[in-house]
Amino acid sequence: MTTSARKRTTDFKLNTWNVRTLSGSGTLTALIRELKHYRVNITAIQETKLKGKEEYSKEGFYVFLSN
């Protein structure tokens, strides 16, 4: 197999997390710190109890809400 014909693969980490709430002060920052620590690429979070906007972004992380 030639170099140009090699198939590239990319590893990523996918997880799920029941956070119970992200409505308190600093909780989204704490969540992002943990995701960085574990080098998580995609996570599904439950029970955020966030109200208002359907999308949040912080420090290069994006949160999309689905109610």
C-alpha cells in the first residue's frame, strides 16, 4: 500500500455524564476543566437544568441543549 493510499484514522473520546445541574455559579467552568483533563471530544450531559439560551460556548467548548 502506498503512502497516499493509506486510510487515516482519528481517535476521539465520547462519554456521557449526569451532572445534576449546571445552574450554579462556576459549574460550567468546572465541567469544562474536567473535560479538558480527560481530553473528551464529545460528551452528552444530562440534567443540566439550564434555562434560556439553547446554545452556550465557552473556552472553545460548545453546549447544545435539547429539552
